[in-house]
Amino acid sequence: MKKKWLSVLVTILLSLGYSGSAHSEVWTSNQKWDANWEKEYARWVNSYVTTTIFTNGRSILSGLSTDCADALYAIRILFSYENGLPFAMSAPDVLKPKMKIFDNSTNMFDSIQDEKKRVREFIKFVMSEAGTRNLQRDTFPVRISNINSGTMYLVEWRFLGMGKYNQHSYIIKGFDRDRELVYYYSDMPIKVRNLEVN
């Protein structure tokens, strides 16, 4: 009798669309990155990204603690999410034994029903596991003629040519009136802050 009731219960749950192993992407990608989306990203960074994007309370980025790479990853993820574009990166070290690529199709955040909260937790995870070294693996150089808003600027140096390398990353906001590049960046220590301007 128990088996019959269990069978009936399973049939009812399946007919209602329930699955114990449901897979929820962080968000659904219904677009693909191409040259036009890259231009749109550049326009968006130029017009939407402000120094207060992590403090103004209007976006899902508000209140997130950042360092330099965190800010760049979060900005790219936000644009991808808002436009139904995929976001992918080399798997952070903690996930490398299981996968090569980590992207928005992961089911790591299935337990979070609210999509915006799920996206925010995805961003927080990326920020906790990735740094400027990851950006070097996840980006490619561009020609000087292609530098525009949204382009990342990565630097590496050693003090007096000795010791370990230090790294820093910036995002190009745009150009000032003299056609000089304007960079936005976050810094150490990791905390909630306005982006700095250079």
C-alpha cells in the first residue's frame, strides 16, 4: 500500500512540475556576446557606471565590498545579467578540480528563489574567489585604437624589481574634455566604497 501511495505522490509532483533536482541557472542567457554587445557595454559603462555604483542603493551591486578586480567582475556580471547575456570565467582555484569554466548556468545557487538575490550571491562568490590574476586569464589584449569605455587596464609591478609582483586593475570610464582617459577603480582593503577616479 505504501508503494502505491508513493507512486501516486511522485506522479502528482511530476505533473505539477516539481523536481527534487531542479536546476536553476543564476539567470537565463538569451543573447550572445558579439561586437554590437561590446559596443553597447562600452556605452553602458560610459553612461550608467558611476563612482557610487556600489554605494547608491539603486542596483544589486550596492553594499558589496570590493577591491580592484572585484569591482570589474561585478560590473561585467551586472551588465550581462541585465541584458540576458552569458557570463563565464576560468573556474576559480577552489572549483578547478570540478570544472574549467564557471558561468551563470551553475546550479550552485539553486536554493535562492529570488533571481536578484541569486545574482547577488553569484557576484559575491566570484568576488571572493577571483582577483586580478584571474582577470589576466579571462581577458585578452586589445589594440590601442579599440580602447574605449569598459576596457580593463591591468598593471603588474615589483618594488625595486624585487619580491613578489603586485597587481592592480582599472576600468576605463571614458575620456575627459582633453581626450585623456578616465579610469575608475576600487582598492584595498576590501570594503564598501565609492570607486576612485584616476
